[in-house]
Amino acid sequence: MDKKSIGTRIKEFRIEQNLSQTAFGEKIGVSQDTVSLWERGKGLPSVLDIIKIIDVFSTENNKISADYLLGLTEL
């Protein structure tokens, strides 16, 4: 099984929510450059950033777990 990277999952969720890298970064308090680095696998979000990412991506009907974001489980 080919596991998706955290960057790939961030990018997929960001696109699903119609957010640019800049808009997404503003929601979690990081720059567009930081989001780009994560999505390209050139950097990793901090634990605090992961919590913020989960808050942005989780909805009432679709809760995203840290395990899923980190590629440890599937939805």
C-alpha cells in the first residue's frame, strides 16, 4: 500500500476546501512558503501546527484525526 505523505494529505484537503496556500496559511498562522514546503515534502508542521490543521480541516460531519493526517490510518 502506498501511504500518502502528510504534505499530500494537507494539499488534498486544502484543495477540497478551495483554499489557496496563502489563505490556508493565514488560517493556521504560517506563511504561504511554509505551506508550500510541507506540501512538497521539504518540511513538516510542528505539533501545534498539526492541531491547527486538524481544526481547519475537521467539520461537524467529518472529523480528521492526527493519525490520519500523519498517514498512520485511513479515513
